[in-house]
Amino acid sequence: MNIKEKDSLYIANTYGRFPLVLTKGKGSKVMDEEGKEYIDLATGIAVNSFGYCDDEWTNAINSQLNTLQHTSNLYYSKPCVELAELLCEKTGMKKVFFSNSGAEANECAIKVARKYAADKKGSDYNTIITLKNSFHGRTITTLAATGQDVFHKDFLPLTQGFAYVEANNCDELVKTVENGKIAAIMFETVQGEGGINPLTEEFVKTIFDLAEKYDIITIADEVQTGNGRTGELYGFMNYGVLPDIFSTAKGLGGGLPIGATVLSEKTKDVLKSGDHGSTFGGNPVACAGAISILKRIDCKLLNEVKQKSQYIVETLSKCNEVKSVTGKGLMLGIETVKDAGQIIAECQQRGVLVIKAKNKVRLLPALNIPFDELKKAINILCEVIEE
Ligand SMILES: *Cc1c(COP(=O)(O)O)cnc(C)c1O
């Protein structure tokens, strides 16, 4: 049996996979089992921030792996504390809870917001507003937070206490806040799985104005937008705001599982001893890798991300058959006349990996993709779109 046949026999049927078996990679290039090489503009869904097997990242991991691989949270260990310090210093936040995925990072954010509201305003103030078309994860609670019925339908009842507002609809947001007992507002600054839809300045300002007026916790889900992806270190930085909580995962680990729930002055001491936990959270190997990623996301790198973004947007906007290009930094969605699935398949044949977000072609290249590789891949993408 080949890998594809074994996969369909032994792996639960939850994924629709592309017909490629990837075997090894370096930088922004990856190879399949037949030895064909691809330029990767998807990075394992915004995870491989510095591409495949980046030297600095693998060295950081190897050296930690050969020293101490796991401690549990019953003991102190250096890498997780140093990563937390770095996250706080770079953002103005105050404390961090570590877990292993985006969904878990959001679960913790939701628990903190509920507890804050219960302590301050009473336990009936438990509603969390999220946005229609959002994506916050696959656990029963983060599914409830996800404002898309398609993900809900077979798994009811979900966790109670979520209300959904249309993204960028300020009036609906104001009404929902005024008519409810609201603990928190949770949002992605650029909706990822929902189709690469950025929030407007006005909408983000409305969220923060309402939050201040009614003592509502703001939660930025930075799982996909975080860690340099949008051209700023975190997506909220594009809007000049600081949330009470942000969650991040994907690109923070650079390829190993990690989740972080990052807490502000206001929320840092809401959880007390015993309120939350994780066996693997703060794992030294994952944290050592994350430190090597986060410390390199500086102004110079972010400027490169912005330049590459501008190049992609300008090139694709000139390309016939492109209806729109949305997103920020190296998180871009391309709406095309031609079917996105067909574009993805033809790009694969021509040695370029791109993925989908709703009806759009989604680009999430490595932050450090060399300009010549990016140009080559975008030219192929344009040709495929126009063919
Ligand atoms: C991917 C994603 C998640 C879920 O992360 P997992 O690591 O798959 O649990 C949550 N929120 C957003 C915005 C995401 O893009």
C-alpha cells in the first residue's frame, strides 16, 4: 500500500488532502516523494514562519532537545519564562499562559474573560460577542465562538453564551452590547479562515470604545495574524490598540505546537492557582524554538514583509481576471474569476503551493522568503489565474 492508501485506511476522515506526499524542505522550497520541488506560499497554514528547517530554529530546538525535553508545570524551567518575558517586552502585555494550539489559547482567553466579568459585574455577564465568519478553533467552546453555522450543525449543543455580530457592522455591535450582558468581544483583526477579511479602523475603534464604556474584555485572536504575519508583530498593532487579552499559536512555534494566551495589566491576575493548566504547555523544546522565531521579528524583517506584500498586491492587481486582493502583510486573499480550487491544482502542477480561504486563493508565504523565489511563484500564479 502506498502512503495515500494507508492514510485513507488509518487516518480519521476529517481532512481533504491535496494529492501530494511532502517529504523534505529547506527555506521556502519543499519536495514531494517523487522529488518534484515546489515554492511554498502556504507555510503549513502560517506556521513555518521562517520556512522549512530554518537553521537558527533547528539549532535552538536541537540544543534544547539534547538537554531537557519536558518538565511538566510542577517545576520551573528557563525557556518558557524567557519566551513569556520576550512576548511581554515586545507587546506591553504582562503575563502569559502557555498551551499547545490556537484553540487551547482561545479556551484560556474565554475562561479569563468569563471569570473577570463574573468577579466584576456578576456571573450573568457571561456573553462573549464574536464575529460572523470568524474562526476560533475546533473544541466545543471555540466552535461556539466560531461564527459559522457550517461548523456547528452536527455537534450541538455547543457551549452557551456566544452572540454573533457581522464584521465591520458598528450599529449591530452597539445594539448587541447595549441589549446584552457582555463579558467580552473577541475578534481576528484579519479574518483568516473566513476569507481574509480585514476589520475596518472604525469597527476596531468601536470595539475599544464600547469595551471602555462597559468594562468589556477585548480578546484579539492572533493565532493566524500574529508573529509578523500582517507586517506588524501582532495584527492589533496595525490599529494602534492594545487588547486586554490576545491569543496566538501557529507562527509563534515556527513548526512545533505551541499556544499562548497573553494577558494585560487588567487581566494578568484573574486566574488563580488551580484555575487552569496544561501538561505540555510551556514545553521547553517548543519554547526554545519560539524564542528563536520571536526574537528575529524586528523592524527590519517587518519592513521586508511590507515590501513583499506591496509587491504581491501590485503585481496581482495588474493581473487580468483578479477581482480583488485583500488582507495585510503576507496574509493575502485573492478573489478570481476562475475557480480557486482549479488555480490551486494548476499551481501545484507548476511547482507552487497556495491554499484556499472560502472562495479565495490564500497566500501565507514565509516571512523571509527570498525575493527571487517570491517573484517566480507570483509570476506562475498570475499566469495560472489568467490562463
Ligand atoms: C488556526 C486558527 C485557530 C485554531 O488553531 P489550532 O492550532 O488549529 O487549534 C484559531 N483561531 C484562528 C484565527 C486560526 O487561524
